[in-house]
Amino acid sequence: MLMINETHDINLTSWVSFANSDSDFPIQNLPFAIFKRKGQEEALRGGVAIGNQVLDLAAVAKMNLFSGSAQTALEAASQSTLNTLMNLGVEANSALRLALSKALRTDSPLQNILTPTLIAQDEIEFGMPCQIGDYTDFYTSIYHATAIGKLFRPDNPLLPNYKWIPIGYHGRSSTIGISGQTFHRPVGQTKAPDATEPSFGPCKRLDYELEMGLFVGKSTQMGELINIENAEKHLFGVCIFNDWSARDIQAWEYQPLGPFLAKSFASTISPWIVTMEALAPYRSNFTRPETDPQPLPHLSSEQNTQNGGLDINLSCFIQTQAMLENKQQMAQLSKSNFKYSYWTPAQLITHHASNGCAMRSGDLLGSGTQSGPTYEEAGSLLELSKGGKIPIDLPNGEKRTFLEDGDTIIMRASCSKEGAVRIGFGEVVATVLPAKV
Amino acid sequence: MLMINETHDINLTSWVSFANSDSDFPIQNLPFAIFKRKGQEEALRGGVAIGNQVLDLAAVAKMNLFSGSAQTALEAASQSTLNTLMNLGVEANSALRLALSKALRTDSPLQNILTPTLIAQDEIEFGMPCQIGDYTDFYTSIYHATAIGKLFRPDNPLLPNYKWIPIGYHGRSSTIGISGQTFHRPVGQTKAPDATEPSFGPCKRLDYELEMGLFVGKSTQMGELINIENAEKHLFGVCIFNDWSARDIQAWEYQPLGPFLAKSFASTISPWIVTMEALAPYRSNFTRPETDPQPLPHLSSEQNTQNGGLDINLSCFIQTQAMLENKQQMAQLSKSNFKYSYWTPAQLITHHASNGCAMRSGDLLGSGTQSGPTYEEAGSLLELSKGGKIPIDLPNGEKRTFLEDGDTIIMRASCSKEGAVRIGFGEVVATVLPAKV
């Protein structure tokens, strides 16, 4: 687990002045993205957010300002995906972070030479941060699992394996897109409970899921197990993740092999990846009720219990077509926190590799819907509308049980803690278009 | 659907004489693989099998013998993966097939110039034929689904959705390997029915699954649907596929989101991809019992009913450590046929894209275990041993309920039909190593 160091110092400020004004991207954050200038024919390359600017890492790499592993990492980060950077592992990434932190600090001697490599964030567009070889979605919120389970099995909402094993399944990587993604309402086969036969048509119960996405860092080979003590060395960083779901398609298709087309039509990630090192000050402890089973030894460590969780505030908003047309503010749907997760990031990757499964740099692990213990912390409309039975009221008088065409979902995340600067993840935004048929 | 043409002519012979002697690879076959010379430091590139030889497509491409789309496809096939070739689509691939067929025929004027580009198959090693972006596994054998269902639900083996929708789930692409793959017995969490708590240790119920693998050809974009009439334009070809399964891990983990670590430790494909065009003579009709529901309109076409299936004979063998040591022949476990599939390849890809899911060249669709209607056609040990209850006898006196360390599984496939030459797929071979812990 990465420790708090000088790059997290609350007293650090940047010569990029916007970074010092409660921005999502103070000098203590330094998240990575892949970008290019909007509308320009130029190569995608890595960038680091600082205030309202992006530091163009390809431009910086050419200057040969750094040395050793920091320069190696910088050159990796100037490629069109971050996979190579991710695979360098925590030491090189940490060296790059320290070098970037020093370079961007107030009174850095590099200010003049680096100023031309800054680009305003509102002048860029993002690319996918990496090639996602495999995408896995977990189910780590016990509150979400219980709420969903109640809809299907009121007397027995939580299955016997839930508290023993991080439940997960493989998802589709070909339709993962970056914030700004739009997609057509999926069409599929569904069967109403009272119908004798299924029918084929547009999804009627379209939903979002408020999740975090974890990117794999250093790869493992097939057959190589990950010890929980070293697990976070194989995690690069975290984004916000919206795992769109078609509830009616899922209900008909998912037995016995799990969700398939109910999920594979679209999934949206935020463009900025906040590194595990940047998150060092915002760890949370991970204790379970004494009546719950404790994790088996291979999923347990002292450090995991002390600090395995991540204290990341999440919030979810909707902007309907009507709100957009009437220039009304988006409406908050819920707020939650990643610390409610029943399994830690270290446990997820340790479990994932425990059968010898190869983990590749850039693989994405979704946390599963991060619902919290109260109704206001529900991470999906399925929960907020009590299984689609009770519509929720929006401030402009509209109601929603599930999503309508033209709805935009906005998710945000940030970390705050006494003695640390607030850092943010930016946001993930995506819009539902009408079905094509 | 591709039609029978001059490349399938039963009277064609090749100047590569071995191809004319009931080889898996007569001139009517011409399957693709990625290869290089064994132990040589040289680039992986595409090859086509002819008899006991490989035609080195990179070497042929440099000669500029072909023109138009055949030459374009040949150059694509000389890359280190076949993804570009696959994405060219059926017209270009068909042009290349015709050009290769003409070039390899008896009395071809190209014989002298092409002879140096042949390499003996026993002098090569294979690479992965393509980058597999996403891997999906279906469940198309109703006999397998019923047999497995009976183990869990004796009174209600087949779930209500089975005859309406091709059941499938996403699998793990990072551990798909080529024939010759070895892997350590997976370790995982399991819970014996009479145990109060789960435990972590080596899998006790390791199994193979006899499957076919379908490779996606021309890509589709997100939101682009595939009409069943055009569906096979998006399929490049077929391999043999062994989807290794850890039954005890699966039983504990799979509810409610499906198989995960029970499958992701290893999957093995045969190196040669037989193209959909090569399979044109071996189509089978696809009719269901009149009492079964007929497919919904988007999964139905006249042509699909007439010829949607593929008549491919499958066989599965075991070679135990003892057989190897005592120089005994491998033992046949079962035989089956892909024509038993309840869903056709066209239905699988049409269904897969029906929600707007992007299909990428090189994506792999597993057929699911291809068990046939009789016991002798069971495609897994789980079925052959009646759920692990009745060991099967091997000819050398050994018994198996599930796989033991050192066991090698060999799968073969071939097509025979009156009026057509027999073509084969070669084989897929892989060996279980002891668990690492």
C-alpha cells in the first residue's frame, strides 16, 4: 500500500494558480488521461490534470527534463494509451509523480519551460485512457446486493456466498466509452411476468449504476498468484464508472449464466484516472460486523483491515431533456461512498488472480453499484424506485422510475479528509438516445 | 451465407501431394493460422495449411503474385495477427481463397515459385491467431443444458428462457491460449454441501468442455445491429475450443452473476481457423421439434432454417500420465457434432449485436459444450460421470470422474459429406499441471 509522502503535503501549491482554488485537480492529485486538442488532427497522448489545465506529457517528455525511472515513465505516458505506463509498476509511477509534483510546485525553476506545454482543459477532448483487455464487474456493495436480492427473494435477499467471496462476472470491453458517450436505448428480448411468450423491442427499464473503476497496473502472467500484501502494486488507479443496465432484458436472460446483453450495450468511464498513490491520504478501515464471517486467510491482512478501503464520496445527478430545454439545473439523485464496499480493491485483485487468471495492464475492475446503507445512498434507479414501483420526483415536476430518452446521467467523485487537500475525479457524463428500431 | 464454388470442387488436387491423401488440409480447406519456425527468432505471420505444409503468406505477399483484393488480403494475412484480414470481410477473403486455391492446384504455373515458401508443419510453432478483444461463451447444446440442469434441478432441468434466447455470458480473454497450452490446476474457494464454511484449495472437479470457437470477421460499430440475413458476413471462421471448467469453484461462486473464476484460468483454441467459406459444403438444416417455440422474427430466416447449422464431427480423447509413460494410445472419451446446436452461428452473432453491442474482428464466440443426444456424445466429464457420481473406465484400467494432474485432453474436428472432400480442423491439445499451492 502506498504511503503518504511529500507529494500529498497540504501546504503544497502550484504555479498553475487555478489548482490552488478548491479545484478537483490540485497539485496533490495529478491524475492521468489520454487527450488531444479538440478538433485537431494530432496524436492522442498522455496528460496530467493540474487546476483547469492539462500538462502535455508528450511535449514534456521531449524536453528530457527528468531522469531515471521518472523519465522512463514520462516517455511511456506520452504514448497514445497508458498501458505501458501502467505496466511499469508503482516505483516508476511514484518517481514520475514526484517529478511532476516538484515541476508544478510554486517557485519551480521549470515553470517558464513548462508553461507552453499546458493546454486549457476546455480546449481538449479525451481518448480512452488505455486498451482495456478484459473488463470485470464486481458486486461489492452489500447494500446494493441486499436491495436487489430483496426484489427477487424477499425472505432470503443475500445468497450464502456473498460474505465469503467477492462476487464478480466478466463484462464487455468493446462498448466501454469515455465520458461524453451517447448510446441508443438497447433493444432486446424481454418477457413480462404475465406474458406467455417473450417479445423483442426497446428496453423499458433502463438504468444507470454508480460505480468506481479500478485499472490494473503491473501485469501478471497466467498462473501467477497475487498475495494480498502486494495486491495494490498491481493497481494503477481509479475512475468513476457508469455501468448502464437494462433491467428487463437482464431479468429474462440472466439465468443461469449471469448478465449478458443487459449490460454489454454501453459502459462509461470518467477520463481522468486518479492514481492509487494520490489516494493514499483517503484510506478507510475495513471492519465487518463481528457476526459476519471474517475473510479467508488469502483475502486477509492486517493492513487490509486497517486501511484497505477507499473513502471516496460519490454523487449522481440527472439532467433530463426538459431541464436542458428550460435551462434548469441538473437534479441530484443520490450520494454514496466507496468506503461502504464489502470488499477492498486489494481483495478484488487478489481474488481475481487466485485461480491463475492473468491480469493485464489496463484491465478494468468495476466495483459494482456503490449503494450505501440508507435510501438516499442508492446507486441505481432500480433501488430508488423500489424495483420500479414508486417513481421518484424530480425538482422540476418530472418523475422517473427508469431512464427516458434524452436523459443525461452525471456522476462525480471526490475525496476530503482532515489534514489533506480535497481532490476530485472530475465527472462522467453520458446521454441516452432513442432506440434505433 | 457463402455458396459452394470452384474452390470446393471434389476433383481439385494440389501439387503439394500430401494434401491429396485424406489429410485434414486438402486444397478444399485452406485454413489460416499465425506461425513462425520453431525456435527461430523471426516474426509471427499468417500461414495457410496445405497437406503437411504451411504456405508462408508473408513470403508470398512479397512476390506480388496476386492483384486487387486478393493481394490486399494476402498482405493483411502476412501480419502478426489475423485481425486485419478478418476485418476485410467476406469478399476480400473469398478473393484470397480463390487465388490461393488456383496457386496450389496441380499444374499451377506458380508451383516452382511457391515451393520455397512452404514450410513443413512439424517445423513450425503457432502464435495466437488474432488479438481476441472480447470472448463470449454460449450454451447452445440443449442436450448439455438439460444434462447440467438435471444435476441442479431434476424436475425442471431447462429454464424457461432456453428455447427463446441464445444463453451466453462473457468470458476471460487474457487466459486463452493456443493448442499446446499447459496450466496449473486452479486453486479457489469451494464449499462442500455438508461443510459449514467454504475453504480455499486446489480444484477437485476439473473438467474440459468440447466446444467450437467462432471468430468475428468484419467489425460492427456500437449501435450497429446485424440482420440475420447478413450475419455470416461478420463471421470469419471456426476453430476447436476447449473451455476448461472448475465445477466445484463454479458451484460455489456462480450465483447470482454466473461463472467467473471457474472458467477464467485457461481456455485453449486450436491453431487453425477454418473459414466459413471452406465450410460451405457442410451446412446442415436447422429445424426444431414442432412443439418447440420457433425463433422470434429477428432470429429467423428461410436460409437459416435450411442451412444455418454446421455439420462438424467432434471427438475428444484423453492421454493420462500413465498412458504416456506406458506408451499407450490415448483413449476416446466421446464424439459429437456441432449440428446438434440449438442455435446457429448466424443466430448467435445476430443476438449478440441486437442490443447495439460492438463486435470486433477477432472476437471469439464459444459455442458452449457440444453434447449430442446420447450419452456417448457428452462433451464433458461432468456429463460422462453423471455429475461426478460414476467414474468412467479407461482402456488401461484407470478411472476418471474428473481430470487428474498430468492428463492431456485432445479434441479433433472434421467435416465429411457425400460429394465433398473431407476437411479437418487439426486438433487442440492441452495438459493439466499440478496446482501451485
